[in-house]
Amino acid sequence: MPTLRSATASASPVGTASPTAIATPRSAKRCLTSPRRVAVSPDASQFTSPHKSPNIGIVGTPKLLSASPRSSRKRLYGDFVAAEKPMWNPRDPTQIQVVKEALHVATVPSSGLVCRDDEQSRVLEFFKGCVEQERAGSLYVCGCPGTGKTLSINKVKESVARWADETGMETPDALSINCTSLANTHEIFSKILAKFQTRKKATCKLSPLQQLQTMFSHKESAPRRMLLVVVDEMDYLITRDRAVLHDLFMLTTYQFSRCILIGIANAIDLADRFLPKLESLNCKPLVVTFRAYSKDQISDIIKHRLKVLEYDVFEPLALEFCARKIAAASGDMRKALGVCTSAVEVFEARLQETSDQELGLVTFDHMDTALSKAFKSPVVDSILCLPQHQQLNKSYIEICRSTQVPAVGMLEFSNMCMVLSDQGFMKLGQSKEDKLRKVMLLIDSSDITFAFKDFAFYWIKPS
């Protein structure tokens, strides 16, 4: 047991002894010996040895994480986890079910949606402006699958409802439509009209679209209440019936329109294909783009979901490995959650094959197996079975020169491209000269990246 003098001397720099320790040695001594004082004193750490903590009889004090930069857990979880959680029992079906529910894509984390604050803020301000001024408006939300578009819009709807209640404003009605569920594209106008006509249906012979246009053209027939229309999977309209798409956005341009339209689509490039037409019709929407999740964002989302658990399930390195792979391939958060769930199932299956009492955590090896299953496809198998020269499909001559691989002639290279085209890997354009034919990739680039992940020679850097 170190003496009071030695303890204070080791805790303070040379020549700068603690004033409290010098002035009140008895109170300092009581801090050393009283568990209650140690638990609440902010200066208690200065009386402990950096190598071995004195046995002061404290029961139930959590073991704090080391702040060492070598701690992978500290790097991954940061300030969200202040102490080690107890080990889980994967042989307990209840715990397994709780883990899978926390990772399920349909589960909304109690801590709220993270990593989309900027996007939600833009949508919320747009929505508030329309409600306050009682004017129609349109917004187009685009982004790759699994980037939190629909979940963010639902969160904004909840925020607007609370905001309207707090400010005493009338909360708009809401209508959500998934375009893939429509029997035909024109049915979308029937759904919007039915939301406005709550008492009785119109008996005129006009189409639902014409009735909406007439309703929004005259002040007498215009509805009093605003209506938020959220149209999900708008890609369906963009590719199937653009006339319906144009008419839908034009509903927000009428003088007495009460529609606040929010369209959600997966493809970012589709906006460039239909926005110019909407601009010419004077109904161009505000565009909010949801970029693919980065490695750090994927890590943040997973750790927020796991915060509800009372025990550790994954090794930090396993989660970091998952985040890196998903971010490099697609940035799809749904796929990341699916891979984590698959890793738990891999761990569970291996646990049934052994009677070892050492349960442990979901490791890097389990995550690697789950990632292989997630990205494994017939396309990947076919890529790996291709001859060596047919795997070099970008800047062929330059790559051959830089890697000192003998390049084949133009005729043989053309034949290799034809083989790739026949197998469905690429599409060859028409041209009188083979070297001028355009080439378009028909498979997901992530399949190529995953197929070559273990072969540095064929590594293709993801875009």
C-alpha cells in the first residue's frame, strides 16, 4: 500500500505538488481510504498508480477503457462506450433474437437516425416553408439504395407534426404511395383525389387528373387543408410513364394547389434525364441527394444500433472490416446490416458444432464468411473462371505495358471481348472498326471488385 507521500509525489509533476494534498493531508488520506469519496471525487485518479490500482475495496466499479491509440475498440466506439460490457451468451435463444432484431433493417433505433442530419434539415426547412406560407411545392430525393432516404422522410414527417403542434399550426394530411404497388401509373391521381374528397366522390366524367387540375385552378373548389404526398420508388414512373410524372409535378404549379410533393428515387443520374423537362414546364423540384454511406458512417450506424444491447457481440475489428467492405462496394446500409446478421448466424452455426464452453464474440473470420456469402454470385464465379487475358478489360494495352504482360493482337482481343459479350458481362456497340466499338459493362462493378479482392495483380480500385 503506497504511503500518502509517495502517492501524491507520483501523481504530480516535479516541483508542482498538488495544493490540496499539501494543505489537507488528512482529507487526502480519507480520499484514498473511503470508497464513497473515491467514487465521486474528480481527482481520485491522481492517487492511483498507472501500473496497478490500489485495492481500495470498491465493488461494482466498471472497468474503464484504455485511451491508448492501440485500442481498436476505443477507435471504433469512441465516446459512445465508456466501459466494457459483459459477455453475451449466444446459446441463449432470447439473446440471439434480441441481437437480430437490433440489426434488422425494419428496426428504427431508439437513439434516432444518425449521419443524415444535413439532408433531414433541408427537407424539414422546405416542408416548414410550404406549410407556413400555405403554398404548394415539390422536392426530389435521390440516392443509391440503402442510404436512408425513406427513413429520413418519415422522420421529417414526425418532426413536422411536432412542430405544427407546438406552434399551433394545422398539421397537413399525409399520403404515402409506392409506385411499384400501382396497378397502372394513372392510379396515382386517383389516390391523391380520394385523399382530398373525404366526404363524397365527384360524379363528373372527368378523369382523376382533370378533377385535380380543376380543383386547384379555382379558389372556391380548392381544399383548405394542405396534403403531403410522398411518392416512393419514383424510378418506376421515370422509366415507365414520364407523362404521368410530368403531370404529377405540375399539380404543384396551380395557383390554389394544396399539394406538397416529395418524390423518392434510387438512381441519382435519372434526375439529369427528367429535370430539364420539368424545368421547361416551370415545375422543377428542389433536389436533395443522399450520398452512399462512408466507412465511418456505417460504423456509427451499427454502433448506435448495438447500444441497446447489454452485452458485447462483435469484435471491433469485425465491425470495422464489414464497414470497409460495404463502403467500398456500395455504401448500402441495408446490406451492411444483413452481413452483420449473417455473421451472427455463422457464429451460431459453428457454436452448434462444438461443445467448447469458451463462447467468445463474433470475430473477423465470421464476418469474412458472411461477406463472402453476401457478395458471392454466379457472376463472381464466372469472372474467376475467365482466362487471364479476358480479365483485363480496361485500358488493355496500357495495363499490359505497365504490368509487363504480353498483349495480344487486335483480332484476338476483339474475340475475347466477344466472349465476354456472349457471357453477358459487357455490351459491344456497333462500328465498322473493332477498335472503335463502344463497350458498356452489364454487371455490377462491385462483383468485379469482390472477385479480385484476393489478387493484388488484378485489383480494380472502386470508384
